[in-house]
Amino acid sequence: MTIISPHTTKHIIKVAVPTPVRRTFDYLVPDSSTRAVVGARALVPFGKRTLCGVIVQICDSSPIAKLKHALEILDSSPLYTPQMLKLFTWASNYYHYPIGMMYAASIPPYLRKKQNVDLPETNNNTATDTPLKLNDEQKTAINRIQTHFNKFAAFLLDGVTGSGKTEVYMQLIEQVINQGKQALILVPEINLTPQTLQRFKDRFAVPIAVLHSQVSEKQRAIHWLQAKNGVAPIVLGTRLAALTPLPNPGLIIVDEEHDLSFKQQERFRYSARDLIIKRGQLEDCPVILGTATPSLESWHNVKQNRYQHICLTKRAGKAVAPEIEIIDTRHKKLDSGLSNHLLHQIELRLKNNEQVLIFINRRGYAPVAMCFNCGWHQSCKRCDSNMIYHTSCMQLRCHHCASQMPLPQQCPSCNTEINLLGIGTQRIEECLSKHFPKATIARVDKDSAGTKAKLQNILDDVNSGKVDILIGTQMLAKGHHFPNLTLVGVVDIDQALYSADFRAVERLGQQLTQVAGRTGREDKKGQVILQTTQPEHPILHLILFHDYHSFLDKIYAERHAAQLPPFNAQVLLRAETKKPQEAQNFLQMTKDTLTKGGMQSVSCFGPIPAPMEKRQGFYRAQLLLQASTRKDLQQALHHALHKLEGEKLSTKVRWTVDVDPLELY
Ligand code: ADP
Ligand code: ZN
Ligand code: ZN
């Protein structure tokens, strides 16, 4: 700790202030009696405002002649460890995000202001579970990982659904805790998988800090401080937990590493999975990426020998892999998208008192309301998007903005009847309640299970056996464990086979494998019925009837041939403006700056209008940058962004830099 007095020369602090300007700002320490420490929060005057920043350096001189005094230093000991300070500097460069905004984003909202919290006494759980006897594959996995304790190593724990990855995590965590260290576990969306948290609580009689955006602000601040002070040996959270400082991390786990939710899609567009690898290096700590469906990025890292590959090939315990059946829906009469065969199989399961899951990735009743006579259909006035009919409120809703309107009684332009086309969760629910009036049906989508409590209620009903048929979107695809579920029906996946997005097929593979993994998890064999108009499609067969590795190798080779990520680096610049064309003009200017910098190795595609050009009343455009080496791309971008900051247009346009974009719209 550096103690400052007016007699020493070190009296200048560099503060990361939450502003869009991409640098730190120098201040004088408030007065002689204040101790300044690197990693503490400081209140500083900034223009007419007072902002709360983080001290990143203490030094004795500044190029600026007239410095202002900081107003107050809020912490007597640092909030951030030296490793985290390094991580933030790295991330700020890598993601081209202003460092002060990044610090601000990493602190729980409650601590962003001049506030302190008193930590309550921590109470331990009462753990009731004991470790399971491991199978050979699990033993090998644990042996290989534990030899790398106390240093950095990255592992891809590639285990089929139900292979006992969580058991592997838990037994490793136990060792880490016994060494007096902390374990950090990142999971996709904690609300969706309350069972994961429960399993940890049942196993470990120690405080667990739970970090995600849906706990109250105060509670989150408390858990953050418990993690940061080392009071909580286990820290479990969503991507934002990756930014929590820990005094003594011994193991970092990213469960379901392929999951999209690890990438933040707004403001600081970081990938928690990628950032955590850097963090492991800085903290000398092993990192495990676990999944049944590895991302191609991780697959690439295995092939490049950057990650060690550990496989769990069999389901643990009694469960066996489900039986898979593809139903050709061409020329067949479907009832709200469901085939007779699927309906018949549902009936059989219900007779046996077993549970059924119908997976469809679209909420609402019908995606298109249209007139067959004149072709009228309702699109959103603020977005380039169709409005989706919802039965619950009898309204048409846009899923991209909050707009809604009543379904017109008749076609507004020719007064004939309006038809509802396509299927969503609500339509399936209606159809199944007609076919199976005695069955209890539960629907899980953003509308019915948008809050933690609502979702928990439904899941409790499923687990207690109250629910016979469960209809759900991708919210249900991952993580859940329903012992009595024996049939999964998958409908309406075909559009993924034709998508323009080069990642669509990879995601289809993940989704189908994850959904199939929900069935037959205990002693009853599970069955998956997949309806499609493309029953012969080779990709479907690779996903469903071969091991996932051959599917990965195939799409990996395709990416290589097309020179797409992970074989090159991409950055997407997005801009949006109220006025049409302005966003494109801004990106054109950016492109000119980039090309003037003389970077031949960087290719620019665009600017072009975004696939959905108009959204929430804004006109959106994008510019894709691509290079075979990341270094060239990063350098060119640094140079260009520096220049852009001085341009007037750059303050009028809403624009963002997305490094390693996962979604190109
Ligand atoms: P994954 O995380 O790979 O999907 P889980 O850890 O959830 O798998 O394990 C799936 C099921 O198998 C769970 O019910 C778990 O208790 C059980 N299980 C895991 N390991 C073993 C084992 N070694 N022996 C018996 N059952 C096991
Ligand atoms: Zn009409
Ligand atoms: Zn809209």
C-alpha cells in the first residue's frame, strides 16, 4: 500500500473515470491526510459533474500543468487486486472499450455511488449431499486437472449431457476449498438453472456468493464484497461474475461454455469465456470450459494445443442415450405444426404417467397475421419486423421493441378475414389442450416465465409431477434435469438449415443436442422426435446419429474453407441514427480512416444497412472488419478509433465496437 503525504513526491493519481473518452485522467490527491491506494474508488470533479472512478496508478508527475484535486477517496484498501487491474487494461485494449466505463460496469450498481455496505455475518449452508463414487472417465478428468492446480492451464471438459461434469466440478472445488482457495463458476443464466445453485448448496457447507443481475442491488453488493474479501469460497454467477475481484482464486469453471449468454451484446461487448482465459493466465489458476457441445472457438483452441481436451463419453449413473426419430412432415397434415405420430406418442407417454417436452423456439401464438386476399400483413412501424400475435392479450406485439396493437377484426385494406400463419408456443399449447383436455400443460417462455419466481413455480410443478406436458423455448433447452421426462418433440427447426448466419448450423447442433439431453436422464429410456421437411439433410444426421465430434469436424472444415472464424478475426462496427443514411456515412468515414492508415491486411465489408435496418425507430448500419491476424486488425482499429474520437460526427451517432461478434445484426 502506498501512503501519500505532501512531503513525498507521489501525489498524483490516474483515475479511470466512467466517460466514453478512452483514457485515464490525472488528479491531485484530495489533501495531506488522505491515503491513496491503487484499486480504490475516488470521487472526482469531471466537467460540471462529480464522478466515481477507480485509481489505476499513483505517480509523481503529469503532463498536465493545472490539475484538479480529487474530492474524496472512498476506500482505504483496494477494491481491485493487481491481477484485475491488469485484466481491465488488457480488456480495454482488446475490446476497445473505455477503461473507466469498464470499471463502472464491473462494480455492482450499489457501489458505483458513494456508498458502503456493512457485511452481514455469513451463515453456512447445511449440506446434505456427499460426493459420488466416480467412474473411470471422471477419475481421469479429475487427475488430469488437479496436477495443474496453482498454475494456469485451460481444459475443454467435453462431456455428453448427463456424463457427470457437475460432479467433476464439485470434487475439484472441494479440493480447492480445502487448500483455502476460492472457486469461481460461471453459468449461462442462473435464473434458468436454479437447480445448479441448489446442487452446490446441498454439497458445500460454505458461504456461496451468487452474482447475477436479478438479485437486489444491495444483495449483489454484499455478495460481491464477500467474493472480493474471500469470505465466500465459492462464487457462482453469470458472465458479470467474471469481473469480480477475488483474493485467492484456485479454479475457474465456465459451464456450458458454448452458450451465447457469455457474450454481452451491449455496451461493453466482452466474452466472459474468452476474458476468463486471460484471467486464468494472470491469476496462475486453471480454467475449465465444460460443455456437451463445444463451440468451434474452443474446438480450434484444442486443435492448436492451447486447451487440453478431456472427454466424458458416457452418461453417468443409470441413464442411457435417447432414441432419435426423424419425422418427414412433407405432404403430411399437421395440426398446429404437430404430426399425428407425435400426437400419438404424446398420448402413450401420458398413459404411462411420464412427462413430455415440446420444444419450439418461438413464443407467442403466430408469427404472421396476414390477409390472403390482398397480401396485407402487420409489420412494426418502428422496426423492419413482423408483429407476432399473442392470444393471452389478443394483441399483436413486436419482439424487437415494446410496440403492441390489437389484432384488427378484418383486413384494414380490403375488409376480408385475417389469417394467422405459423406456430408459436401459445398455439401449440392451445392445440395440445384440445387433444389432451385432462393433461396439465405448462408453457415456459419469456411471457409465461419471465421472472425467477414464475419460472421456479413451473419447474417445481414439473419436478413434483404436477405437469404432464411442458412446452418451451430455448429457456428449457439447457441445464434442467427432469427425471420423469421421456419424450421430447422438436418442431420447426428448418429455418436454421437455410439461415444466412454462418453460425446457424453450429447453434442448431447445440440446441438439438441439448434438448435431446433433457430426456431419459434416469432409468427410463428417452425418446426424441424431430419433425422436419428436410429428413435427409446430412447435417441433421451428423448431429443426431453420429458423435458430436464428427459434426464439429465437418463444420470446422467448412469454416476453414470459407476462411471464417475461428480461422480469422472479425470486428463489427455498428452505428445507428434517427436519420436514415447518417449511420452509413459515419461508418464510411471510419472505413476511410482505416484504409488511409494503410492496413492492406484488413478487409472491410460494408458499410451496409443492418439485416434489420430499422429497429426501435433507429436506422442501423454496420461495417465488418476481417483479418487473418488479430494483431493487424487491432492495430488498425486502435489507430482509427483514436482519430474518430476527435470527429464531430462521432458524438452524434450511437456507435459500438464489437470484437469477435457472435451475431452479425
Ligand atoms: P452433466 O453436468 O454432465 O450434465 P451431471 O453432473 O448433472 O451431468 O450428472 C448427471 C446425473 O448423473 C446426475 O443425476 C448425477 O447425480 C449423476 N452422476 C454423476 N456422476 C455419477 C457417478 N459417478 N455415479 C452415479 N451417478 C452419477
Ligand atoms: Zn386484405
Ligand atoms: Zn418494433
